[in-house]
Amino acid sequence: MNALRHDPLSGRWIAISSDRINRPNFLPIVSRDPNETEPCPFCPGNEEATPPALETYSGDGRWLVRVIPNRFPAFSGNDTFVLQHHGPVFIDAPATGIHEVLVLSPSHDTTWADFSREQTDLVMFAIRDRIEAHQNTPGLRYSQAIVNSGREAGASLHHPHGQLMGIPIIPKELIEEQGNFARFSGDCLLCVAAAVEESAKERLIQATEHTITVAPYWSGSPYELLIVPRQHEAHLPHSPEATLVAIGTAIKDGLKALQSHLGDIAYNVVFHSAPYRSTTLFHWHIHILPKLTTLAGFELGTGLYINIVTPEEAAENIRAFIAPPKAADSEKVAS
Ligand SMILES: [Zn+2]
Ligand SMILES: [Zn+2]
Ligand SMILES: [Zn+2]
């Protein structure tokens, strides 16, 4: 099947080209790091190897989530954000901001796919609390939360961790998504997308009381997932705790299903929440992007992504690995 599909969120066109999967050089990249010898700075007992924690979340007498300053920050300091022009084409500005690491678990050999319910709750609360802390910092406009897992996805350490950057600009991807919410001729682009995907079913992976997970119609890469809170809300920190914990579990379920079908893959989890003081229409959401292929010249040169697995096939393959809701959850749905 070859078709162009439009991604109304990013504004990009996607080429679905499922015949290309038969090319001999397509192989899922398996994430393993056999050369790990250094002591891990994120493991319990090695806390001295990192700067002091900005925040810790504990359970049964030990920390379960730890937020620490990044030792190699891309954004730091509180210089006023001022553009400097050095001649007709050279413009720069101070990389002011905050760059933090979230140690997602005390366990070295685990991933979000295997976290307990308590662990996913605390991770989501940490993300909420740190975005709130960033937005109270003068000069900053937007926080980007990410989880890179596996070296191929950009993780430099194996221990499960995420990063949170508070930055003085609104990045292009967000500006484009916000613009596309504004241009969409309906109420909210993602409320509509979640509703139509839920009734179409063929790309639906999980529907719970608070969340919808799909392999979006416009998937730009194989097995990409989009997780949307049912309740319309632009800003992640404004969502009620019930939504946040449900999203934490939906991420776990999605990652577990991907892992069950594809093996131990590298992936990126990207949180998109509206810029702090933005009042324009937006609906916060999560992208899960398995790292199964590499962007090549065509993608880099055109911004047009070629996806060799149709989202319908991806959804069908991993839906079977989503555990049915627990009795307590289904009672809640029924009431
Ligand atoms: Zn470790
Ligand atoms: Zn919405
Ligand atoms: Zn997004």
C-alpha cells in the first residue's frame, strides 16, 4: 500500500509505504548496551555522584523518583533572553533555562513498561510538579518533558530516566501544533481525533475511562502511538490527578504492548503540553516513538516521512498485548 496521509497536528505529509518493509535492510534496532562498566550515578547508594536532588518522591522509606539538575545542561542560568544580531545573518541569544533529569525508578534494569502503579503515579506527579516549578521561573515559556530509552533513541545511560527542559522560547514543533489547532475547522483537533478513532476502531489500541491510545492515521514512523487524555485540557499541570495517573498507566500499557510484539526496542516518549501562559486552543498529549528506522536523506531533505508499517497493521499487532482493565477499573467505567 502506498498513500500520502496528512498529519493535521504537525502539518506534515506522511508517505505510508508498507511494501518497503520487504527491503532486506529493514531490521528493528534492538537496544542493548553490553559495554556498561562504570558505576551507575542513578542507582541508590550513588546519590553522591549527582548534584543534590531538587525533589524526591518516596514510598516505604526510600526514594522512588528523584529529580536532579543535569550535570551537562543544554539550558542554564537566568540571563534575560535578548536577541543579539552579529551582522545580517548571525543571530544568537543566551540558552537560559533549566535542564533537569528525572530518575524514574530506583531499579537499574527496568523500564516504564514494567513500573508498578505507584511508580507511574509518582513519575506523572514529578512531571506535573516540575513543569509548575518551571513556569514560576521568570523568563521561561515552555517545558519539554521527554524519556529516551535505549542508546539508539539518544539515552546515554541505561538506568530509566527522563529529562525536563524549561526554555525561554516556544519551539517550532509546538508553534506548528498550536497553529494547526487554530486552523482546524471543528472544536478541538484532538477531541475530534480521539472520538473518531474510538468509533473507527481499526487504529484504536486502548480506550479507558480517562485515556485514548491510537496508532494515529497519520503515523510518520512504524508503531508510533498517540495518547490523549479524554478530558480536554491544554496544560498538563491543570489536569486532575485521576487523568495524570491514568496517562501514566496508558504509557506503561502502550510500551509493554510494543515490547511484547517488537522485543526490547529503543524509543522516545514526548510530552506536549501548551506553553505556560498560552490561552489558545490546545489539548495536551503524548507521542511514543519507537526507534525502528533511521531518518534518511529523503526525510531530512523534504520533511516528508516514509512509514513502512501502516498504522492499521501496527494497531492490530499490538492491541492483543493490552491487558484487559482490572475489575475495579471496569466497575468505575460502568458506574
Ligand atoms: Zn542504575
Ligand atoms: Zn480537546
Ligand atoms: Zn504533539
